[in-house]
Amino acid sequence: MPGTSAPPDIELIIEESHGGGGGGLPPVGGDEGDDNDSGNRPRKWTPTPRRYSTGIAIGIVSILMFFMALASAFIILRRGSPMWVTVHLPRILWLNTLILLGSSFTLERARLQLSLADTRGFRKLWAMTTVLGFLFVAGQLAAWRQLVAQGVFIASNQASSFFYIFTGAHAVHLLGGVAALLFVAMRNSEKSQISISMAAEITSYYWHFMDGLWVFLLVLLYLG
């Protein structure tokens, strides 16, 4: 009848049909929320060869800056300090240098054999490179023992301090390269995320850098 209001039950149905109470029917395809959740899940990070190359480049630059800072201090004190006492380098350092340079040669020969699909030759030369790395570190320890026998210690004077710091820091970083050589030799190629040739190439960057750094340090110590 005109002028009469709708019953409360009818008003409630009308409000719910318009969504006023927020209780409307769920949308068709209720899995849509699950799809959004799966889309928002963080993807599994997979390192690429470029990331490995970038990482080793950053490491090399950091090590280079560290040794350049030491070399700068060495040169300044060598020229201006009245307490500088020259350290006579042990002759075994020259043998150690030949060993380290030889390790670079065997490493590149190993990579050549790998490119020729000679896995056995690669592993043999790669193991030889690793052994030469250990021999170099052992030779550095022998050099330190010779200086200790002569009464030259790290705190004897400024020159001896730099000798032990240079050779010690280089040996520690070289052991990092030896660890990389062992990793490549013992890695599981089926589960690895980069190929063995790429791993060998990235390791060679670091190893050759450590060789060149040692030659620079040896010349610096010899001139000092």
C-alpha cells in the first residue's frame, strides 16, 4: 500500500544484495588468491657465470687496494725513516717465484686439455698446479725460518716488519686460491650451477693475479 514501509526482512535482503554489509558471494574461481600468493613468493636465486666473474673481480680489486696501501707506506718509510735497516732476502724466494710461475703454466695447460675434452689430462695438470701452490707456501715458511735463524723477526725493524706482512698476507690470499683449485677438482659437475670450464676460467683469473702480485712484491722488497 502507498505510504507503507517495507518489512525489515525485505530491507535486509536488499542491503545484502547490494553489498552494503560486505557479505556478498565469493567471486568465481576462489583459487585466485592462491595464484597471487604464489606469484609473490620469492624466486629461488640461481647464480650465473657473470655473477661469479663479477664477484672475483670485486675480490681482486679489494686485495689490490690493500696491497697498494701497504706498498705506499713501504715506499714512504723506506725513503724517509732513519731507522730503516735493509733485510737481505733469502735466496729461496727466487725458487719460490719459479714454482709459482710454473703453477700458472700448468694451470693454463690444464685448461687447454679441458677444452680438448681430455678430462684425465686436465685433472692431472690441475692437481699439479695445486701441489705447486702448496710448495710455494711451504717455501715461504722456509724463508721465514731462515730469517728467524739470522735473528730477524717481525718486530726487529721496519723493513723486516714489511717483509713478514707482505709475504704473510700474500700466502694467506694464495691459500684462498689453493682452496678454489681444490673446489674445482672435487666438485660435482652434475649438481653444479656452472660448467667446469667456467669454474676453471674464473679460478685462473685469481691465480694469475696472485702470481703477478707476488712478482710485484718481490721486486718491491728487492729494491727496498
